[in-house]
Amino acid sequence: MTSTPDHANSHRTVNSDRTVNSDRSTARIAVIGGGLEGLATAWALAERGETDVLVLERATVCSGMTAKSSGIVRCHYGVPTLAAMAHYGTQIFDAAQDVLGTDIGFHRTGYVVGVGDENVTALDTNLAMHRDLGIDATRINEDSVHELWPGLDTATFAAFAHEPNGGHGDAYLTGTAFAAAARRAGIRIRQNTLVTALTTAADGTVTGVRCTGGDEISCDTVVLANGVWSPHLAEQVGVALPIRAQREAILLVDRGEPTRDVPVFSDLVNLQYLRGEPNGALLVGNSDHSTPEFADPDGYLDRATDNVVTYGIERLMALLPDMPDPRLASSYAGCYDVTPDYNPIIGPSPVPGLFLAVGFSGHGFKISPAVGRLAADLLLDGVSSDPAVDASVFRYSRFDEGRPLVSDNPYVGAGEMR
């Protein structure tokens, strides 16, 4: 593990003489969305000394899709920038008590991924790239997997990789920790404040927001960070966001015995992932996005359907055939804000005054500290401060250019989330 970034001294000269703004109708930067990415951005701006920031949340902080995150922490990506951002995230999660002042529920259980014959070359190439970035990631054999995950049937896998610094966390606790740290620095957060419109000048520049009841807030820059709810507001100023709400269900399985502190396991043969829950249950998620189910984020079924349960349990039973008394404990569902290439949009929009931090497509939790840092860098300096993080790959224009962000070394069958 590399050393924890020095937040106490990073870029403190920027706006360090700025005093807290007590005017409820103005802000230098208004962030729409009090979920994980919006709060990470507010926190990172405060770390840079910019505290004239107002976060506007339609309900309560982290009450939207943040609360539905499965909280997987891994650096295993085929996009180097995403891998580097996830690596930074693991460092912040590991040092959360010192950096954010509180526990965020991060469990460094490790992360294991298993692949079939067709994906061994991609696995090895990705691992080499990860090591070049300073990520602790290595190939391990079946015996090592069995030690880490007793009872796992490894017969269908050709190769495995292990990240000892991976694991899982709690997105809600992480988001509220960002919020608390930002507030301590002077950031303002208004809950139960629904933004209904973006306001503009005669030349089309975004100049602020209008909230329920007609309350208007003027600002220099609006950061759109409200995930599945972002397209409607962007459309008002002529920005077409290629984002849809993709419904995904999570199964919580009682194995008949507690799941001990095992690594997160990504099964890229059967396209599923597993992790332990604090209460001993097993969380089971889906990695097959070949037939997405799009939904209304304000009106979707908040549980797994019968066919999803049947399919998920069948795959789980193949992977863990010796569970003593497995049964479905419960299920829930959430919606990813997905883009066509399943990667986020982070950066300025085509309309002056509007900045985008949307479309996280299921990657948001693990990279959230880096998202905040990158957004703050771009808002204040126009460039990324981390040479391993290429901000241009997340540009809005990539879709019109026909240059989607894709893995350098994709896995057959699991390309969307890798």
C-alpha cells in the first residue's frame, strides 16, 4: 500500500482566504445531488480551500441510489485511469478515520477474480498494468483460493487474481462522512431541496438553479451530480446526457452458517459477484449486463423478481455447492446511471457554467474519493493533479466523437463493467 495522500497540505493556497458565505441565495459552486459523488466533490473542494459551495439534495443525503450500492472495492479494471482512481479510493478508505474523522465501514477482506480460458491473457495483461500503477495485484493458484474461500468450486476457472487491499464498504456511511467533513470546513448542505430548473443568462450560460417553491440560487458554476435524475435538468439547457437508469437486483442469502471474513469474489465465468455481510449473510450481485432492464428511478420494483432469484441461486449453488442450508433472506434493487460505454462523464459540459459528474454505471463507490479530487482539480485548475488520471477519457464529447471509453484488455462476456 502506498502512503496516504497528504490532504492537510494539498493545494491549500487556492482560495484559502475565502470566508464562509452565509447568503442562502448565492454560492460560487452549487452541487446538485447530495449522494456519494456530489458529497465527494464538495469534500474535495473543501480540501482545496474552496468552501463557498452549496450542496442541494432533493431528499436527505445519501438517500437515493447511494444507499443501494453493494460497496465493492477493487482496482481490477482494464481502463488504467479507472484502476488508478480505484487505487486512490482504497487508500482513502483505509485511512478514513484520519482523513474523514470517522469509520466508514470499510472491510479490507481482499478481492479475488476468477476467469475462464478465454480471458486468461486479458487477466495477465491487466495485472501487469495494475502493478505498473503501484497496485498490489497478483496471480494466485487454486489452493490459495480455497484457503481464502473454503467451499468454493473452482473447477470451471482457468486463472485467478488477488488484490489483498480490496474488500467492501458502506456507501451510505462513506457519503455521510464526506458530508460531515465538508460541513466542518464550511460547506453548506441543504436537504429536502429539489432543484426544478437551471437558470441561464441571455447567452445561455448557466448562472444558477431554481428550487421547489421558486427559490433561486445564483452561482458561478453548477455541478450536476444527481445520477439517474440528471438528464432532465441537463436537457433544459440543451445538453443531451446519454444516461439511462438500469435496474439491478441484489440477493442476500443465508447460507445456513455465517459467511466468515472472505474476500469479495468476482466470478467472470458465471458473471456474478459475492461478498460477506456484517450479519453473516452473503450478498450476491449480477455481472451480466448483456440484457439490461431500464426503469423509472422514481417508480421501480425494489426487490428481485422470481426469475432473477432462480437464476441467481442456480449460479450461486454451482459456485458454492456445499452450503449447509441455503435460503433467500431478502433482496433489494437499485438503479445504475449508465452511459453507452458504462463509464462516467466527468468534466465541463458544452454549456458554460455547467459541470458534469454523472453516469457512474456501477463504478461510483470505489472511485468516489478520486472523483471528488478530479472534479475539484478540473473546477479549480482545469487539469488533473494526478498524472495517472487522464481526465480527457471522461469527456462528454467522446460519444459524439464515436470514441467510447473501453477497456484496453476486455473480458469476454463482462466488458461493460470492466
